Amino acid sequence: MKALSANEFIRELGAFQTKINAEKNQKFLHNPGKDNLCLGIPMGKIFETAKKYKNLSSSEVVKLLQNKYYEIRMGAVSVLDFIARDKKTEEEKRKEIFDLYLKHHDRINNWDLVDRSAPHVVGQYLFDKSRKPLYRLAKSKDPMERRTAIVSTQYFIQRNDLDETFEISEILIQDPEEGIQKAIGSWMREAGKKDEDKLFSFLDKHSKKLSRIALRTATEKLDRKQRDFYLKSEPATKHSKI
């Protein structure tokens, strides 16, 4: 059987591009520019196509990641995500795509590219291993690597393993990027659904350090009285948008 290729993937996606979608997708780009453009392909079509290409080799996935078009890179991380989610994927392959993700993280340069792939490509791989890579990412100069650190813990949260979510949130508590603040708030909220006491413990210690964005997001599922108690904390400094 003929091996799948990056060029075939790109040609298949190209059939779905429209100007309207290009304008829509452009609004989601973190750093739009000559090396970060939009074709105008609906997300649903990208995911649908990526699922058919989950046997794409790592070298071909890298070609997709190097592409200047956002939707092609979204296709690349979606292929990685489908590989990671597949129960038949062997450990050697899981390590291969984990290493690929980290090596080429500079091309995973938008918040939704991280969110689409980090939980399974990174989080699932590290679940039964040392989590030290997450702490290194949390201290990175690259905001997208820092976002990977917290977003990857989604896989842990789903399995009632909450420590990393709160520990990494503490590292990122004064991160200057708004997108990181939204992420730590969201993931603390989800961890709090599993163990409210752990969320309360974190908030009791750190609520005055949290940005308004993170605090409002982290507490939005608490009852009114509990939420109002924490929201009385003095707001932290403003953050730049990611």
C-alpha cells in the first residue's frame, strides 16, 4: 500500500478552503505574519482529514508543522493527537511523537494548536513517567511551551491525579500572558470539580496573587457565597494577550 504523504494531506485540505473561513480563522492567530497565514479551512474538515491520515509518518508530520499555513499545522497536531488517542499505538511510537512535539514546539505556536494535542501527546505519555518535562516547560521563555505545561495536565485531571495541575499553576501564577492566566484558571476549575478541597486550599494560599482572569475562571463553578469570598481578593497585575 502506498505510504501517505504530507503533500496529499495538503491537497485534500485545499479543497475545503474559502475566503470567509480565512478571515474567520485569522482572528485566532497569536502572531499573524508571513510565516503564519490562513487558508480558510473549517476546523471540522481539518479534524476529519487528519483522522484519515493518522498513519502518516513522523517525517511527513514534521513537513506539515513546517508549513506557513495555520490550518496545515492544525492538521499536523491533530494527526499526532489521533495517534496518541489510539489504544493500539505502541509505547515506542508514543515516545516518538512526544519527542517530535517538543523538538518542533516552535511550530506549535498558537494556543489552540497546544490545546488540540498537548493532553494526549504530552500528558498521556507522561502519565506513568516522571513529570519533570512539564516543569521545564512551565519555566520556558516561550508562552506556548508554558501553556503546554498546564494544558497537558488535563489528562491527569481526568484520572483524578491533580497535584501537577496545582503545582504548575503555582509556577505560572504571575505569568504575564493572558492566555496562560486563562489556562491556569480553567484547569484549576476542572481540578476543583474532582476535589473541591484542593481548590479551596490553593485559593486560600494564593488567591491574592492570582490575576482577575484566573481567579474568576477558577471559581466560576463554586457557589455564589464561596466565589464572592475569593473574588474580594485584590486583583493582581494586568497581563498581555497571548
